[in-house]
Amino acid sequence: MKRTLAGLLALLPAVALADRQSSIVEAKVVSAEPIVRVVSERIPHEICREERVRVVERGSRSATPGIVGAVVGGTVAGVLGRNSRYQPVIAGAGAVVGASVGSDIGRRRHHDSYYMTEEVCSVEYQRREREEIDGYRVRYRYSGNIYETRTEREPGRTIPLRVEIQPLS
């Protein structure tokens, strides 16, 4: 029984093929036009230039100008107010004013600046378009009729067709 069943199963593809037949034929290509698409690319490139920049250097915050100003201001005020009973107050006020003036002068004098050249770079993009072949629109003649299809490669003078014959039942 197993052999009979296996034999029947082996005949099934043959029975199915008996109803349908196929063959490969070559059809004449009438035309093959490339299908073109435009591809756009952004290409980065670096652009550098030299630029002059101002550099400001600030000196250290020294107490020396203020101290010297206080000593000078106190001495001058003390000499000017020597015959006054308010001489200590005048000398103190002179020292305060002298310290303020000396401090201001010290701040102004320690701002040195100079120029130097620096390289400054940035990235810019250039747009480039190119055409790529995306396939072929192929027209071919088979059995007196013109048909059209799309292929990935250029077909040449002929294109292979699978022709199936199947009974109408």
C-alpha cells in the first residue's frame, strides 16, 4: 500500500504539467530607452580665511597705584592744611582723593591691546546633481504585437519571454 501511495504522489506533478506547458522564446527588441533619475548630493567642504582680531590684555589688579595716590594726596593735603586745626581731616581727605585718582590711573594704564592674525574656518555645502540610469523601458515584438516592459539592464537585440500554453477548461 505504501508503494502505491508513493507512486501516485510521484505522478501528481506530471499530471499538473500535462495541463500546462511553457517554453522560453526570444522576442525582437524594437526599442530600449534608459529611465533616468536625477540624484542630488550636498558635498561639504571647509573654507578657511585669515582674520585680524584685537586682543586686549588687562594687567593684574595691583594696589600700588592706589597706595601711591593715597600717600601723595595725604602729603599734599597735609602740607596745604598745615596751619589749620583741621589739618588731620584735610590730610585724610587728600589721601582718599589721591587713592581714588591713583586707582583710576592704574586701571587705565594696564589695558594693553594688540592685533594678531587668526585662522577662522567654516563648513559650506555645494549642491551637485547627477543623472543615474534607473532601468530601461523596453518595447518588443511578439507574435505580430508590440509589448512594453521595464528591465534593470539593457536587453540587447532580443529579450527572453516565457510562453505558457494552458488549455481553457
